[in-house]
Amino acid sequence: MALTGKARAVLGVLLLALSSACSDGAGSDDARKPDTDRAAIHVDRPSALADERIRVRVSGLGAHDRVTVTAGARDQRGQPWGARGQFTADGDGELDLDDTAPARGRPYAKPDSMGLMKEMLPQRGPGVKMIGSGDAFSYHPPSPSEQRSYQVRLTVTKDGRQLAGRTVERRWLTEKVRHRKLTVARDKVDGEMYTPPAGERRRPPVLVFGGSEGGNSGEYAAALLAARGHPALSLCYFRCGKGSGRPNAINMIELGYFTHAAGVLGREPGADPERLAVMGNSRGSEIAQLLAQRRPSVFRDVIAYAPSDKVNGPYLAGASGRAAWADRGRPVPAGPIALDRVRGKVLAVAGGNDKMWGAAGAARTISGQRNARGERHERATYPRAGHHVNWFPYGQPGQEGGADGSIVATSEADQAARQDSWAKVLKLLGH
């Protein structure tokens, strides 16, 4: 029997309703399938400073979908680094990395949106150091003087098929922070100066330098300090490159070199030279403490990472070395460093699993001393962390340590130490 036009219309409505009811049913296969046109990665801050955390969430997945989330970036040599974890979405197809940990606790155990970024390791390739080699190695993106930021690519895949991707920017500098290169020939010091615009109130400037690695290893930290309003100079005192005019060993390096650098820094716009702080890592912690003790009119506070509590001998100077440091041409003798003339505070940051030297014990000795006002210096020690507790959080993963001489990956503990101690550093500087 042929249907009338009105009957055909009614039948069409009934079929459409039946189809819709089936597709919306709780037991439907379609309800469990990821909608690849809708899957998306959401971050609360697509562009943030490199020491700031972000929150990562994925939407548009199928109910209880098992997916792989990956974070990847390239270092200053172009070598890819990455980390990945397997996660399960909730019943609504949502995945919040601040609420969900990766399966089997790999590569990290607790829910953390920053977990994958903190656990990145170099991908296998010729000459690439890996966990288990016993060597210390870190992620170094292009320097702030080369690039004001670097990118991290986040992806979500299922069964080898990409469902979503998102690039986040990790910034060293805010837009108005200025950079200029200092040279011995022109400025009598070698370094990278980062200067924020002059604000309503002047902030403590910070002189930053590293340890036995030489070069300008403090540049990333200096840039981030400038982004937070502090004029900062990453100073190179040895191994500064051919033609730099600086030595290639820690041997009779003059305190006057650092004092002159402090003078240059203290004249920057927005700097309060009366509150100038010095930040030194490892061997650099020695000279940082000496500067505050012997030049209290110039330097106020000290941040000493992985410190020594005494002056050690020359480094890479051979048999001809007299002393590591010199004061007006006279060798600074090896031995304990007094801190009773320091105008401000020394904050010693150390790991208890430091295989380089006894930094935790040195931190205890430092915090047991008193400054010129009779106040005790401070320490922040982290039992499981290694030698790489220096600088800011969320950077430089991959390092190894182990005070017992074994091969131990200390990156997770180091990351936690940097996150906690960076807040203490900023507080010391007036934040």
C-alpha cells in the first residue's frame, strides 16, 4: 500500500527519533569512541615563564579511553628530548593531568601537569648520554640571549593515531626586558646583562655565576630574575671562550673582578645597589660567600647552591696553581669560610645525595654561623637530591648523582628541591 505524503513525514520523524535514541544509549559503542574532531588539549597558560607551572587538560576523548600523552622539545644542539606516559580518561572522556597519574607510576608517580616536562630525557642517538651512564647531563634549550623562549609540544595519541596536539611556550623574558652582552674589552667583565624596565620601586640586583663548568651557566636564571623585576648579570669568570680575555682555570681569580661586575650591575635602571645579592653554584658558592664576607659594603645576600663551607684549591691549574681566589693580588688561603661580616643572609641549598662533595654538611655548617647582625644564616637541604639543586624549577631534567657512588637518577628529587628552594630565593630577594 502506498503511503501518503503526510504518512511518510510521520514515519520519517519516528525513524529519526529511534535512531537518535539508539545513538545516545549508555551501552552504545559510538559513545565509547573518541571523537577525533573534538579531542583537544587545554592549558591555562599557553605562554608562561619557564619557572611557572601550567595546568594541562584533555577533552573530547571516549569514556575511559587509554591514551598516551607526550611532551617533547629540542635542546640547543637540536637534539630531541621527550617523555611520555599512559593515562586513562574518566567516564566523560576528560583527562586532567593534575588529577590523574600515569599508569604504573611511569615516568612519575603522582598527578602533576608538569610531570612530563620535568621528566624529559634525550632520545637515543649517537653521543647521547642516557640514564644509566653514570654521567650528569641536563636539558639546555637555546640561551635567552639567542631566543626569548622555547617551545614544548604536547600530543595525545591512541593506538598510534594522534588525536590532539598543542604547543606551549616557555618564556625566559617578558617583552620589555632588555639584554646586552658585556665584554672584557669594553666593560672589563664578560657576561650577559638582563635589565627589566625601571619600575616604581627599585629591586635587589643579582649577580649570578656557576661553578667548575665555567662559561655562562647562570644565564637562564638571570633572565628569569629579570623577568621578575631584578636587574641580573650572568657573569663568566673562567672558560669564557677564545678571545674573551678570561682564564681557562680557577686559579688566582680576583675578587675585584666580581666587585667591578657588581658596580656595573648596580648602575642598571631599577637596581637598588644597597641590596645587591650574589648567587653562586658549586665552586662558585665559595667566591659568593667570600664576596659577602670580604666586601659587605657591596654585597648583601648570598644564595649558595650545592655549597662548600671552605675555600678549596685551584681547578684545572696544574702544578703551578697557587690558590683558587685572590684578594688584591694575595692568595685567599684554603680553609673554612667565616661569615660573621656578611651584611645580609646566606641561603645554602643542598642535596643529601650529592656525589660531588658533602654539600649537605656544608649547608649545616653555613647555617650554624651568624651574620654581622648576629642572625643565623639559612639552609634548605633535600635528602634525596643530588648536586643539581641549582636554579629554577621545571628545567634541566635528566641528571644523575648518588653520594654512595652508585648510578642514581636524582632528577625527580632535584626538581622538587628546585621548586621548593626557588620560592625561598624569591622570598630572600623580597617577593
